[in-house]
Amino acid sequence: MFLAVDIGNTQTTVGLFKEDGDALRQWRMATDRTDTADELHARLYGYFHMFELNLKDVSAVAIAGVVPILSQEWQRGIRTTFGIEPLMVDASKDCGINVAMPDPHQVGADRIANAVAAHSTYGDPVIVVDFGTATNIDVVDAWGRFRGGAIMPGLLSSASALFSHAAKLSSVPLVVPPHALGDTTESAVQSGIVIGAAAQTEGLVSRITSELREEWQANMGTPMSKVFVVGTGGLSEVVAGATAVFDTIDPDLTIRGIYQIWRHYLGSSVTR
């Protein structure tokens, strides 16, 4: 079996796959920067014990992390738990996609995993909007190159900032309100945060799509085909309720991308 670990700023997702790519289990946990390798070992042991899985059946692991200190602890924890040296996903490595950016070292591992999975699943061009601690927009152009995108504050980050700095506003559930014109404080906050995020997404996707079309037209002299738009991340389904910009919601995109990077890296290592 193969284990994929996606360490985000707020949540960490652990996915267990058969080596042919079939997903078996997935777990989510809060990202805690104080976690040690021993604590992570205990959590993994608990998850496997809960579902009567055998730790010895795991033969490979890959980690994509945006929290460096935790990536190191996970690396140590994987060695302790499985006796395996995990693959650390890094855009500067050969991940199976051309990273057409000036400095690939700056690209977050989760973003490269999103690009790889979207490219292989939906074709090119494709735009991924990942709603996490930050909202990332990741773009694969019509030539199959990862081009970058946009990064903006996430919904929870925006809501937390609002609630902590506005004394008269209390925390409200992040759901789509009935109307953009909020007639209560709660619905006004929901409109501003959730529908606001949807409108921001629509605007950026529209501008990026226009730039991709102009680039294609200038190089190829013909109109570009449809740009596929994918939503992923914890709050993607909430935002999808306020916009028609998404062609699909794919909550497992990042963890699947980590698996695909491992498969590519395994194949390229064998042929070296």
C-alpha cells in the first residue's frame, strides 16, 4: 500500500492507496506545529488499528508539506512507523509536469500536487481553486505547463480576522445566505465572506482565462478550447453553492496528486 500525506497550514490529510491507485482510506487531522515524530507515530498507529489495517502493508510514502518544521517531524515519524524513507514532494524535482516558473523552489508542494492531478484527470488547460488556509489558484496552460496562479486569504482566515477586529460581530456559520443583499448582520457577514469569495474567484478565473486565451491565440492563431475549472479544499463545496464557475468539485485532488507524483518518480527512478 501507498500512504500520501498532505500537510496544510490548518489541516493535514492522510490518504491510503492500493499501489494501483485505488483509494482505501483517508483521514484528516488538525495541523499542530508542536507535534513531534513520536506523537505522529502514535496517531498513525491509532488510525491503522481503528480500521484493522496492518502497518507492515505500507511499502511507500510521499509527503507534501507547506509547514517545514512539521514536514521534518512527519519524515522522522514515517521512518519510525514504517521503516521507510518517504519521498518529499518538491516542485524543483521531476514531478511529471513542466513547472514554467522562474523559481520552482518557491512553489508549494500542495500546488504542484494539484496541478499534476488536474492535468492528468481533466486535461489542459485547467484551473484549480483550492480553498484552504489560503485560497490558491493553480493554472496549467494549454501546453500542459504549470504556470502559477494567484494566492489570496482563505475564507476561515478572512472570517477570523473580521471577528477578532470587529467587536459587534460574532462568529457565524459559513454558509451561502439566501441573497447577496443581507438583511441581518449574520446574513450580511455570510454574503461578504462566502458570496464575496465566490465573486473573487469568478473575477480571477475570468481574468486568467482571458490571458490564457490571448496567449493561445497569439501563438496558434486559432481560438482556444474550453478552460476546465476545478474546485477543491475543505470549503470548496460551500463556495460552489454561490457560483457556477466550477465545472466540478474534486475534494481528493491534492492527495491524489501526491500519489501520481510518487508513481511518476518511481517510474523515472527505475529508468535512470
